[in-house]
Amino acid sequence: MTQTTERPTSGPPPTLARRGRGVLADRAFSATSLAAGLLVLAILAFILFTTVREAWPAFRVSGLSFVTSPEWIPNDPDGDGPRQPHYGVLAFIFGTAVTSVISLVIAVPVAIGIALFLTELAPHRLRAPAVTVIDLLASVPSVVFGLWGIIVVAPNLVKVYAWLHGLFEPVPGLRSLFGEPVSSGRSFMTAGIIVAIMILPIITSITREVFATVPAADKHAALALGATTWEMIKGAVFPHSFGGMVGAVMLGLGRAMGETIAVALTIGAAVQIVPNVFASGNALPAVIVQNFGESGGDFRAALIGCGVVLFVITVVVNYVARTVVRRAEVRMKGAGA
């Protein structure tokens, strides 16, 4: 008795069918990813459009001086009659920039040092607790940092500011930078210190993850050639991690530029452009939260315009940073070849 095997007489072979389903799945995944990316861009464009529309009355009143003038006059300052208001946010842009630069100058070296210690030098039993503490620090609400800054940090730093002012007063270039401190301690420097503490966990966590992706073979090869630990870090870790480090710094900068409550509590709320980092000032997000609840009309539009300016500055800064990273990576690849 002979057993026969029936073969399908129609339809594609199983291998081709599976390949066809795989192609359809790849196309569906590509379309979904593209739609997600376009959705993000559409949301950003919608946010920009709606905020510009709401801020347009203030832009119409002040014109280009909205971003070039340091005068912020929402109401009649003399009380002797009506006066045309003027909205200039240059002082707030200056305060945002100064506070962000101070926070980066303090936070970036410390964050990179902590990340290097955790990835290259720390014992294994110490790494997990240290990472946990850093993650917990990132979860502390900003208002807690702000209250701690205004209650504890600012009053105790006044004496330190006064000592630094006396130390650098004979130096012509630094005399203006470290000028006479305000008695309350609420200043650009205090806000920058508080923001530096807030962005430290973000930069540290991302930088640590980037350092962990450096191939072990590259580090072992450098050590085998007689390099010291620092030479290995400088020659193998930093070049491989440059793009990720810049990305971590940019995320920290974005947090620093957009920080609201902590800066509003510690910067002093003064509308001025001065070289003295110990003087009071204000920042774009801080002036919004300080005045938005009682605003109306063109004043409300001007506050929304502050948000538009901050949005544009953030986009421009991130674009410049990505351009710098791409050019640096091209130079590194060319040098390596």
C-alpha cells in the first residue's frame, strides 16, 4: 500500500507568505513611526501658533522692541494719568541666560565627575546606592528647592557674597561681576545655584548611561598601551561619549531655562540688566508665574509673549547644539580615519 503526500496546488509557498507578512509589518511600523514623529511636530507647531495668536496684541503694541527693550511698563508707573504701556522682555531674557549659564558652570563639571566616578572608579557595592540617591534627588519638587533656597540658602549666602565682593573689588574686570550683594540674598547667583542642584541629577544620570556604552575593549586597549586612567578617559571615553554628553547638557539647559517656581522665589523679581551676579533680577518663566494670575488684556498677552520668546530661544539653542555635535563628530571620524 503506497502512501501519497498531497501538495498544495495553489497559493504562494510558506516562505514567501511569511516574507510578505514581514514586509507589511515593516511598512506598518515605518508608517506608525513617521506618524508619531509628524504628530510631535504638529503639536509643537500648534502650540507656537496658538501662543503667538494670544500674544499678538502685545507684539502689536511694542513691535520689535518687545525683545530688544529692557523696559517693562505694564501700568502707569507715576499714577498721574494714562500712559501707553510698553513691554520689553530683554531684561528677562538676560536673567534667564545668566541664571542658566551659572547653573551649567556649576552643575556640568560636578555631574561629569560623578558620572566618571560611578562608571570607572566606584566600587560595585557603592554604585547602586549612589544611583538611587541621584534618582531620588531628581524627583524632589521644584517648589521644595525654591523654599529651601529662599529660607536657608539665600540668607546664609549673603556673607559669602560680601566676602567675594571684598575679595574681587580691587580687580577691575571682576569688580563689576562680583558687585555689591543685595541684603536679601535673592539674586542671579542664588537662583543659579538652586537650579544647578536641580539639573545635576538629570545631567549625571544621562552622562553615566552614555559612559556605560563605551566599549570595554577600547578602554582595555588604552590601558594596555600604558595609558593612565585619566589618559584612558580622555582618549577613549570622552571621544566616544561626546554627543551624549552634549545631549545631557542640553537637557539640563532646557530644564534650567524653563524652571519657574524655584527661580521666581530666589531671583529677586527686579527688572534690570546689570553685570553684577549678586544683584536681583528676573527671568522669563518667573515673570509669567508672578503676574499671570492678576493679568488681563495686553498685559496678559505680553506674559504669553514671554512664553513664546522662551520657546523660540529653546529651539534655537537646541538646534545650535545639534549642529555643533554633528560637526564635532565628523571631525572626530575624520581624525580617526
